[in-house]
Amino acid sequence: MPAFSKKLSDPPWVLGISASHNGAVCLLRGDRVVAAVQEERLSGVKRHFLYAAEPSLALGYCLSYAGIRPEDLDLIVLSAVARANETQQDLGRNPLLKSALAHVPVLKVPHPYAHAVSAFATSGFGESAVLVVDGMGSPFEALTEEERDAVKKKVDDGFETISLYAAEGTRVEPLEKHLVERGRWLSLRRGAMPLFGSLGGIFSSAAGQIFANPAEAGKVMGLAPYGVARTPTEEFFRIDEGGCFDFLEDVPRRFEHDERWPARREEYADLACSVQAALEDALLHLAARLRSLCGSENLCYAGGVALNSVANERLVRESGFRRVHIVPAAEDSGVALGAAYAGLWQLTKTNTRRRLIHDACGRTYTPACVSSAVEQEPRVRASASSDAIADAVELLCAGKTVGWFDGRSELGPRALGQRSILCDPRRPDGKEVLNSRVKRREAFRPFAPAVLLEEVEDWFELEGAAPESPFMLRVCRFRPERAALVPAVSHVDGTGRLQTLTKEANGRFYELVKRFYEKTGVPMLLNTSFNVMGRPIVETPAQAVACLVDSGLDCCVFEDRVVFRHVEW
């Protein structure tokens, strides 16, 4: 642990930085998240790569909202993904932080460890097994000595892809690590499907072939129910007697062409379905392995692969763990959260077990900020509202697509009712309208039902599984008689990516859905992220107004007003 040159604050200020392709910053005051935000939400650049040495909007955002200077920090914790130029990751070059480093210590933690801490620190568990599955994380030399000793199979120039841990208190002990040789988690090939060397790589490879963009792995999950798993798991990888994955080239070698979606629809749907099935098999294997190494009945899960809600549901129901917690910022933005908590535990030697009940980590915005955004955009008009929730219900029941801007923004990639686009789930054309006119994305992409927790079992087939899904990271099957009532949120296979709401966690959003239920008899709304394809979710009122103008949205509801596009005049 770095030496200190000043007395610690009480409680301490700890800054966590995820220097990554999905960079983010988190500021803790003791065990409370003061602010955390992805760089992309502020820059408007999707998957904005954040380097520790470079200026960061997210860094200024967190410090400004807290009203502190860099010199007021008690600890800065950096976690960098993969291997980067040392100059790029030198905090001493950061224009906002460099003057504070004379008396603010810096701690560096490995990427997979920060993922693991992010999940465990937000779970509320006293102890847990922890699984981290990524496309690719830290190089071998960046791991701690303890983590290096846990590597299952040494390879040349290895990079971590899978990590198994046992956690208790402030201790997160590595049990097993899997590496990919020379960082070849994904090997691009001109005019052909990329080769892969990790579980995350399989999805990125399929996304590269189908959609010409390896970063669009989420689309593969959405396309999978349209196909049949014709390619067996053992053609993607084999697991040797020692439990290590041997990734194969059989499947990519069948796609030596650059025909993209919507070409080869049936073939690509089958590929997506096969990829999904292979991932589920792999995760259930890893869960069984983790159970054999760690006796806990709890599972915490993080890493980019943990955003696969379909696979998550199988872990919830079939892994053998009694309780499963998946951190909402499961991808690299959550690393900032984990880095900050890792530093806090170093300082205080205490895990207070503060459970994250809602992903609301951004700053708040005043009515004056909203007024400024509206006044600077001549293509909108605003209507004052004494009851914005009631107005929103009326607009939704009238068939309008509604932007919903409320409270603190989400850190993770799912819109959970703070920066959301909402629609009546009963609309037969709801999917088509939102995908084509508003989101401007592929027609097969599904939308999520945000449903009152107390009504979940009446609408979904849980079969004994826990009903809670607060972070939209599970996929459950609708009861057949119910699915037809909400066609806009029922996927082609009769499932929905479920978000459950409680008054305690969701506040005004819960109240909105409850009032919609009282008026319609349907206890849910269609909820999707407040953005258009290729753009980050909006963070500020100005971004929300700009998205309203540039998309096919009908209106945007703020806490005290409804803003309409000019065409509504």
C-alpha cells in the first residue's frame, strides 16, 4: 500500500479510474458512491477509450459534483485494461491530477480483480464465490503474485480472460485464472470471420462476421432466438482434462466472405443461436468448477460477458448457487467502481456490505439546467407540468413514445428508468416504430419490460426462481396467456429481458408504472435506453433535448415539464 503524507479524511475520499475501451471514473466518500460516470456519456463518443494520462471529462465531472479538489482525495486507484503504452497510463501526466500526486497516493489494481470487487462490494454478501468472464483483461505481468500463482495454464505473453475467486470481508482470493496466448482473444481477418481465443471473443467474432462490428456482441444475443443451434458446442471449443479451454478455428473457417446482415439471414440466425448455446454451456461448466473450489452458496458475477441476460438466467436457475448477484455495470465501466472499493478496503480494512439496490450513480440536474437546454433549442416547446407522472401516463396511453429523464443517471449500459425511452407495451407496432423510427436499428432487436415486482409471478414463468431482476440482467419467459397482451416487449421466443421495480429502489419510475397499471391493468412499460443506435445513452438535459429533436421521439418528460418536438405545435 502506498505511503500517506496527510491525515485521512473521515470518511475517506477514494477515486477509482477504469482506463479502458469503456472508460469510467467513480468517486467514493466512505462506502457511498458520490458520483460515477462513463466517459462516453459526456463526450458523446461511444465506447470512449480512457487513458490515465489524458484529460477526462468523467474525472472533472465527479470532482466537481462532490465540490472537492484533487488534493482533497485520500487515494487514487487505477485499473488499466490490457497493455498500454506506459506514458498513456501515467497519472503523473494527467493535467487534472498531476499536481495532487505529491501527497495523494496511487494504487494500481489488475483489471479482473477490480471486476471481481465491483460485483462483491455491491452484493451485500458477507462471503461469495466470484466469477469474472471478459473478452480479454490484464496481461500476465500486470497480475499480482497471488493471481499469477492461480493461473491454470501458462502461455506465452498471456492475457487473462476468465477468473475465479473466493471473497470474504475485504479479501478477494484468486482460485483459478485462464489466459489467452499473446492476447489473441480476437484475430481479425480481412473479408472473413475473426478467429477467437476467449468466450467473449466468440461473441465478438460472430458480431464481426454478421454485423461488421465486433463491438456489437449484444446484437448476437438478440438475433439468437430467430435461429437453431445447428453447430454443436464442441466445434467452438473443447475443455481439456485440466479444465482449460481450447478454442477452435472450425467455425470461423466456414465464413471466408464478407457478406453482412441482412444477407444470409437464416444462416446468421443459426450462427447466433449456436454461439449463444456454446456460451451457456461454458458458463455452466465454470459455475460447476467454481462450486467445487469454493463452498459458498452465493455467486457474484462480472465482466463484459455478464451482460448476456439469457445466459445469466441459466446461471440463476441451474448453477447450483442459492443467490446470484450480477453487478449492473458488469462491463468495463464497473471496473472504476471496483477499483474505488478495492482502495477503500485497503484504507479502512472494512467491508460495510452496502448493497447496491439501484444503479443510479450520476449527478442530478436542476430545473435551471433543463430550462437552459430547452431555451437553446428552437425546435422544441415546453409545457409546464404540476404532475409529470400523470402527464406521462396519458401520453403513453395515447400511443406516444416518451423520453423519460429523471434523477441520477445509470453507470451501466442498461437504462433503468433514469435515462429511458418508454412506450405502451400493448402497442402491436411498438417494436417496429421504436426500432425503425426512434432507435434506427435492426428490426429483430427486442425491448425490455419494466414491471412491478409484486406482479412478476402473475406475468412470468419463474418455476421457483427468485423474482427479483432489478438491473435488467435476466431473461424470463412470459406466461403464454400474458405475452399476447404485451407484444411490444415479448420477444420472438416468448421471453422478456426483465427489469423489476420497487418503490424503495425506483421511486418515481415505480410510481409511473404503478399509475399506468391502475389505468390499463398492465403492470409494466416498455423500457429502452435514451439514445439512438451508435450513440451513448444521454447524460445531460441538453443531450436529452438534442436526442428528442434528432430522433422520432414524440416528447421528453422531465420532473416539472414535458418537452415536445416542433412538429407537435
